[in-house]
Amino acid sequence: MGKRIRQTAAVVLPIAFIGVFVMRDFFFSLAVRMPKCIFHILTGGYCTGCGNTRSVLHLLRGEIFLALRCNPAPIMLIVIAMLLYAELVCGLFGKKLSLLPRKTWFWLMIIGLYLVWAVLRNFVECLAPL
């Protein structure tokens, strides 16, 4: 990636996150229009995406534990994005930094743990989304 693109991303990304936070009331109003989960309607079980919308809405309100309870995926993605952003900014200042492992086994383990959680949430009531 070119240096100019990285510099632009380093400026634009925080502005975009601030914009999402400032417009959170708009996103709250959109949430009621979201369609119901077809998988949940047909089977009564929870898919891997069930609870994502509620999780993001709780995050926008600053309710981290409720967001984790609904679905941990948005929080995991935000943490990964923050680490990648830190790597980007450090790279702009000439410091090569690797905060996230780049090994395939690490990402397969993360995906595997998430899938195990997605199955368990259908059998353990305390893991089900709110």
C-alpha cells in the first residue's frame, strides 16, 4: 500500500469512527427496520450473526458487557481494527510493528473458537443473546 494511501487512511478512519458515534441516534432508528433472522425464525436456534445488531447498539451506548452478551464478534472486529490501525500509524512513523499474528493457525483458532461458541449458545442458556 502506498504511503499516501496509508496517510489518508490514518486521518480518515478516526473521523469515520467519530462520525458513526455522533450519528448513533440515526443508527438506533435504523435498527428497528432490520429484518428478523431467517435462521432463527425457521429453526428457533441462533446463528453466528444473531445478536450482532444489538451488540453494536450496546457498544454505541457504551455498554460493553451487554454487547459481549449479545454477540462478541463486533467487539473482536473492533479490537482487530484498532490493532491494525496502530500498526498503520506506527508504520507511518518508520517503526515496523506487528501487533497481530499473521500465522494461519492463529486465525483458524479464532474462527474455531467463535464457531464453538456459536454452537454452545444454542445449548447453554447464559450464552444466548439478550
